[in-house]
Amino acid sequence: MKVPLLDLKGQYQKIKSDVLRITEDIYESQHFILGPHVESLEKQIAAYCHTGFAVGVSSGTDALLISLMALGIGPGDRVITTPYTFFATAGSIARVGAIPVFADIDPDTYTISPANIASVINIMNRAEKERLKAILPVHLYGQCADMDPILEIAASFRLHVIEDAAQAIGAEYKGRRAGEMGDLGCFSFFPSKNLGAFGDGGMTTTREESLYRSLIMLRNHGAHPKYYHNLIGGNFRLDALQAAIVAIKLQYLDAWTRSRQDHAATYARLFSQASLLNRIHLPVERENRHIYNQYVIRVPADDRDALRVFLQDSEIGTEVYYPVPLHLQKCFASLHHKPSDFPEAEAAAMQTLALPVYPELELEQQEYVVKRIKDFYRHR
Ligand SMILES: *Cc1c(COP(=O)(O)O)cnc(C)c1O
């Protein structure tokens, strides 16, 4: 039995007629960038995320970049973030000339630990504290970071908060949606995300009108009106085609999320029935609406790569998010980090494995995944 990590073909069949109709409309209109489809999606995402404002941008990466730019974060400034995330989180901080300051993760949820944020700030000298501008937590795998203490720390040091919600549209923390808690929320419509376009796309959300106005300008080279540049922005515009396709998919998002949550519950039941809970750790949910953009298990480091190969040979797709924590990436050598600086991130990088969890996954496929993991552990 084949169980790919992700199979978007089934999803496409469901929305195909709507997609073909809307794309034909756009081809006929020959209006490809921004415009009514983008504006309509912005309103829908702002409503879905409870933020009031949303600005369509060219990718999740650009959502992060434009957020940092809108807050005026630049050369020499410091931004606290997690070392265990997709590269774009810290890459965007560095691209505006600021310095990513890492704080280690909580080993249960893999999201940035508020206690570690506090200790990172504590050991900063005065000059460093003065340049500290923001905290950038990541709602990893579809589960929100522990936002209340993060927002408290931010308030006491007058820091901005940018939520990297690229994996977490629809996730909730104590009843609040991903993107509505910080100053800005960043979303990605990369095709493999839980709400994916047919190419690159993203969205930045905010509850503040002044930030919204900056975002609108920055996405179009800082111009307002056309050819009068108040700010140095970039081309961060969203395509009409991508917006229209995302808007079609948004109607299904809650149903797809329920399927993902059901699959997570099914895995938990199957792993328990297979008596595997002494071998593998399941994802931990904390006062959250976890939307399971990824379903990530944890196994001893000695087993992880062998298990991955074993499952590959059984035609089961898996992924390692992320094999190298960001503080150990070559491009950040100038930050002078070394192995053991962030032990929880490093342990997660060696021990975690993502299993298939996409909405269309069948029960028999999940049973097969768990059976093969059981088979793997028979020989260990
Ligand atoms: C996918 C992702 C991004 C970047 O989004 P793109 O649309 O691929 O640019 C940023 N942060 C995290 C945590 C992501 O998973």
C-alpha cells in the first residue's frame, strides 16, 4: 500500500470545477495582480483570523519580511525567535539586517519556551536590550506557541510580537486565533501547507490600522500614490489566480482541519493499541486548537533515520522537520553558536519524524503506517 506524506490530487478533484471556472474568469479579465480577488480573500482571511486587517503578499517568507519592515526593524536590531523552525523565520530577520537571537524550545510542543525567552533577555547587556525590538514565535506544526507568557514578556520590555503562523491558519490558543495575538501574523499559502495555493502566496494580518497602511504601501515599493515613494518596500504582491484558488479552498478549511484532527486521534488510538507508546512519543496538545499541519512523532535518535528508511521501503512517505536547527546553519556562523547551545532544538532535530496526516488519508492507510512501525520495532 502506498501512503505518500502528502497527496493533493484528491483535494484538487473536489475543487476542480470551481477552480477551472474562476481561473477562466481571470484569464478573460487579464487582471493578474492584486485586484478584487485579492481584496476579497483579504477580507475573508481577516474575518477567519479575527484580525480586522489582512494584506495578501507573495509568500509566507515575504509576509515575515514585510512585517519586520512595517515595524521598522533594521540593521543592528535584535529579534528573539526559535532555532527549531523553517529557515525563513530567522532568514527574514537577517535579511532586514537585524540579528536573530535564539531561545530554546519547549521539548513537548517544540515551540519557543517563554522561560527561555526570559533568560535570554536576562543575560543581555544594556546596549543589547536597547536594540531588542521583537519576539517572533512560530506556531509549529499547527499548534500555537505558549502566547500568554510571551505577550507578557513582550509587554514588560516593550517588544513587538510577530506570529509566524505559516503552518497554523485556524489554530487557536485559549480561544484566540493564530495571527490575532501579536502585532502581526504571517501566513503561507505554499502548496503543501494546510491552506495552499497553486504556487507561492501568503498573507500578513494585523489589528492595527496604521500597520495595515504601512503593509499596503510596502508591498508595492512603498508607493502612495503611484510613483511617490514614502517607504522603501518591495514587490510583495499576491496574484489574483492564487487568491481566487485560496478563497475556494478556504471554504473547506474547517472540514479539512477536522479530518486532520480525526487522523491525529486515530493515530493515538492505533499506537496505543499496538503498545508502541513506550517506543514513540505522540504530539502533545496544550490548551489549543491544534490543526495538525504536520503530525510529528518522536523516537530515540538511534531509531529515527532507520525507521524513516524502513517506512520509505514500505512506500510510506515521511519527513524530517528540521534536520539542522538554525543556530547550526552555515549561513549563521557569524552568530558564533555551537552544538549544545540549544539542546532541546538539537534533540528534536535528531528525534522527530512527520507522518502522513493530510485530510484525504484513509483509515487503512493509517493502520498500515502503524503496522509497519510496529514491524520495525519487532526487530529492535
Ligand atoms: C512555510 C513556512 C514559511 C515560509 O513560507 P513560504 O510561503 O514558503 O515562503 C515560514 N515559516 C514557517 C514556519 C513555514 O513553515
